[in-house]
Amino acid sequence: MLLAARFARRVLFSAGPLMLCAGLATAAAAPAPSLQISFDGHQFTPRTLAVPAHRPLVIKVINASGETIEFESFKLNREVALTPGEAVEVRLPALRPGRYDFYDDFHDSVPTGYLLAK
């Protein structure tokens, strides 16, 4: 009986780290949230987009206007020009909680937009 208890304890302690690693691998393999921002009428919609903090994410930026725009953000370290009708996926690393601005660098009159990581 004592031998069976030792064996069960040994199996439990050796399987525990494997189960933990499997759980971490599953969490790491979870797909990044996909969100969307569109540009039309000289503004980004939505102007403020809530995003999950501490998780990588993908933002699809769609230029629905008839002119070339630039989605730019120093805080996010991203800059991409979009021709009329073009859509691009902007991949971002896990963000700390906070507010990250973005704007159209080609048109100063366009209101600034924000990602709100929480």
C-alpha cells in the first residue's frame, strides 16, 4: 500500500508540470483579437477603440474614402499608407494598459483616434 501511494504521488508531481506547460501552450496559441477601424468622411470610426491589454492583437484598417491616407502612431510604432478602398491588418504586440493615439499623417484636419488598452 505504501508503495502504491509513493507511485501515485510521483506520477502526480511529474504530470503536474506537464499539465501546466500544456495549459500555457494553449493560452499562447489563442488567436489574437481582431478589431476594425475604418476611415471615411475625414475621420476614423470608431475614434476610440477599446482593446484588451496584455494580449497581442490585429487591427484591420479600412480606407473607405476616395483619397490616400496614412494610419500612423508613434506610441504604437506603426505607419502605413492606404490607397482608396485598401484594407490592411496592423499587428500589434501586447499593450500595457493606457491610451495610444493614432492619426492620418496626410491630413492635419482629421481628428486623432485612440486605442484604449484595458
